[in-house]
Amino acid sequence: MTGPRRRAPAAGEVDIRSVFAVVPDAIIGVHADGRIVFANIAAERLFGFSAEELTGMSVERLLPESMAERHVAHRAHFHADPGIRPMGVGLEVTAVRKDGTSLPVEIRLSHVQVAGEATAVASVRDVTERRRQEDALRRSEARLRETQAVAGLGTWELDLVRDVLIWSDEIYRLLEVEPAGFGANYQAFLDLIHPEDREMVDRAYATSVRERIPYHVVHRVLMADGRVKFVNERCESFFDEHGRAVRSVGTIMDVSAIKHAEEEVQANAQRLRVALGNLDVAVFHQDLDLRYTWMFQPQMGYSADAVLGNTDAELLPPDAARRTMQLKRRALTTGKRVRGEVLVVDAGGTAVYDITVEPRRDAAGAIVGLTGASLDITDRVREQARLEESQRDLRALALHADAVREEERAAMARNVHDDFGQVLTALKMDLRGLRRRAERGDAIGPGQFETLSELTDRLIATVRQVASDLRPPILEGLGLRESIELQAAEFSQRTGTPCRVECPALDRHLDDRTKMLLYRVVQESLTNVIRHAAATAVGITIRVAGHELELRIEDDGRGLGGEPTASKRFGVIGMRERTLALGGRFALRGGVHGGTVVEVVIPIPGLDAGEGGA
């Protein structure tokens, strides 16, 4: 195909084709009827046609079929009203190459006369690379916005010369501010900060600018509805050649969730410290070598610093260390919780610890050490031992009481048989004699009735003694003081040992159980003095101390030396258990100057030291 012959330019006329030949953009000239009348080398490269092929070709051949019909109308409109359509505000369309591939182009149109004919000159620029870069930029900006939204992180820039603050979309969202209503300057931002943090933030930023150091601060921001958010803010400032700060660039990150979690962790830690502080329990971490890496509330007088980095072998006596480390190694080996008790015996005494350990694992589930707790159960073990001893004593006391009860019954039977039998036999014989005399009509003298009266008195005395043995006189109407004084008198009469009694009148303050306890303790104590003490003097004192009643029985005898006999031991157990049953305290000890002291203290609600006279 051969194009029309070119007319040689007239003198002084510039050959426009030669000018367009050196232009880097593709240039094509289009006649009003749509024919291409010239094209430069750049157009050949862009569309893949030669200049000869382009010349005379319809310009719509370089457009997609979907645009060809509309382009005819656009072309006619342009020729009817020619003017410059500058690049950038001109058309951005899709062009078609010779091989059928398409590409985005930007077109700038102008109107010139070529060989005396009106011609539209189109400057066509391939914008494929620019569009790719713009698309990449848009994707990058979108990813940035998404990342900032996910991270709760926004960026800002402050122009210090013009006092203009530029925020990213995420900061507006984070701080719940509408862009249209925001002043977009430094003061407007300060106004959003919590009043209690505002001065601190302003001072920190001013210091960073003045000293040319990075700015980093965590502060609160007050929302319009009164809610509070925590933000982590960082920035760096830039300076001109004169050293003046011209702008600051920074980030704001929402750390409210982190801050609230930290506060919850701190609150939980405080609650844990309070809870554990009420117990003698140590909580710890150990690594795979069983070295302590963390310790809360160490035991055995150690500080946390003294424990960290050491193993139990370096902290405990050998036997206790061996038992403890065996227990912990079993947890590492089995991967399960292990619990055991460890006895520690050292110069400070004996202690028992209840130790529980379980493996500590990393995110992948691998065992990296141990978490454990050690509870001091020394007092509990001792109380348990005392309880078991008390139970054994009570069982033995019950057996002893049965034996004593049988002995008392046997003794009572003997007394009844011997004393009652003798007196009653004598009474029967005397009465039989009187009956014979009366049958014979013999005279009965007063002396014979006197004998009967004496026998009756003996019988009454025996009955009273048996009744007293079976039921203390304190239960028959006598007061506590009178009953104890009666015991003391009988003790002195029996042993010849003086027994002093000091006891106020307290019966109206005491119930029968308390009075019986005091009476039985005095009775058992005096019995022990008779059997074991060889004392020359005994003192019984009852006094009021605050809301407690104290009973003290003291002798000057042999004291507590030697092993106690069974009867004495069971007597002491009986006194102690009776006292504990009423919530009291019992003590048996040696006196300051020898002898033995028995002390009983009983709580008496409503009793005052000023009550109860002698």
C-alpha cells in the first residue's frame, strides 16, 4: 500500500513531520475523515505498524471495536471545535497494537494545518508502566491501611512551620474523630489527650524536639463519651540547615487491650500475693537442670536472690535434697504432676513440706522446666500427731476408766457387804434380842436402845459416804467454794498435810459442767498428791483474770521426776481432756521451788475480774 505523495514544503515553511520524528511520544496525524496522514518512529514502535502501513489507515483501527463507533463521533466533534486537549486532562483510553494486544495510553490532541488541510495531531503515550506503578501504589496504600487497622497503628506528620497536622485514616478511626471537625494542628491533638496526661505528653514532645532525641510515650486519650483509650506514641523530628525543627513524623498505636491486660495481670498477681501471703507457701520455676529461675515467698529463711540459680542440693540438707530432687525428676520424666512430702531436719529444727510440681511447657509442647509450690505443713503434721496421740490416750483412758469403774464397783460391793452387812447384822441381832425379851415380858432398859441408836448412826454415815463417792456434794446443793473446802478438809484430815483454799463466790457465773470440771481437777490433783508427792503443804487458788477463770493447785512435794505411773498418767489425761472439752487450757509443770503445779484456764463469757468476792 502506498500513501499519497508528500508536497514539498514551501520556502520558509517548517516540515512538521521532521519535527515530530524526534519527539519521544508516539505522534499521528489524522485527517477529518479519520485517515492517518503521518506517524513518527515512536508511533511505529508503539503500535507495531510501519509508517507506510499507518499512512492512510483509519485511526479507529488502533482502537478496540467497542470504542470505534463512539470515537467517530468524538473525532467529528473535535474537528468542529478544534482545540488543545492537554495530556493529563485529556483522554486515557485503550489502544490496540498490530498483533491485537491492547495497552493503556494517554492522548493529547491538537489541531494543525498540514499541506493546507486541517489535521488533528494526537500525541499518544504508553502509560502501562505508570498505571502499573499507580496500581502498585494503590495496593500498597490499601495494604498499609489494612495493616494499620489490624495493628491499631496510625501515622501522622506535623508541619512545624505551618502548624499543620496530617493524620492517616487509621488515627481518625482510632481516636474516633471526624476529619471535618478536627482542627488538624498540634493544639487540637493536645485537646484530645486525657487532662491528667496532657502536660506530660506536651513536655515529652518538647524535650524530644529540643534535645533532638526520639519521642516515645504511652498516654491516655479521652473519647467524646468519656471512655479512655491507651495509646503508644513514637515520633522523630527533622531539622533544616539552620538547626530549626521543621517537621515531625510519628505513629500512634492503640495499646488499650495490652494495657488492660497488664492491669489485669497486675491485679491477679496482687490477689495471688495476698492469697499466698496468708499461707506459708512458696511458688517457683525451675529449669531442666532443676535450678531455680523464679521464686515467690521463699521458705527456710532464704531470700529470693539466695535461691535463684541454685538447686535443692545446694540449699537443703542431703537427705531432704535427695528426696526433693527425686520427686522433681519424676515429674520431668513422666511429664505429669507429682506430689510428695519432704522432711527437712537441720540446725533450725524439723519441718515438713508438701511439694507439688508439674512440667512447664513451651508453645510447641516441649518440657522446658518445672512449676511448683511448697507448703509448710509442719504445724499440721504436729497437730495430726498430737491428735493421734490424744486419740490413743482417749482409747487407753476409756479402757482404764472401765477398769477403774469395775474396781470401784468391787470396792463399793465390799463396803456395802462389810459395813452395811456388819451394822445390819448387829441391828438384826439386837432387835431379835429385844423381841425375845418382849415376848418373855422382861424389862427393856435404855442402854439397849442406845446401842441401836449407835448402830443406826453408823449406818447413816456409811450411806452418806457411799453417796458422796457416787455423787459429789457440789451436785447436792453445796457451792463450788464449800465443796472444794470440804475436799481440802478431808484431805488434811486424812494426810495431816495442811491445804490452803482461796476461792471467791462464783456459782452464779458458772454452769454445772464448769463447776464439775473444777471439782474433779481438784479431786484428782489431791489424789495424786497423796499417792506420789509426799508434800508438806498444798495450795488451791481460783481467781478471775479478765473473762477467764484460773484454777491453780500447787504442792511442795517431789515434783515431776521419773516416769509417771499408769494411774497418774490417766489422771492427767482425764483432767486435760475435760478441760479441752470446755474450750480451756491445761498445763502440768514443775514449780519454781520444786513440787508440782496444775493449771486450768476456762473461758467464762460475761465474767469480769472485778466480780466474785471472797
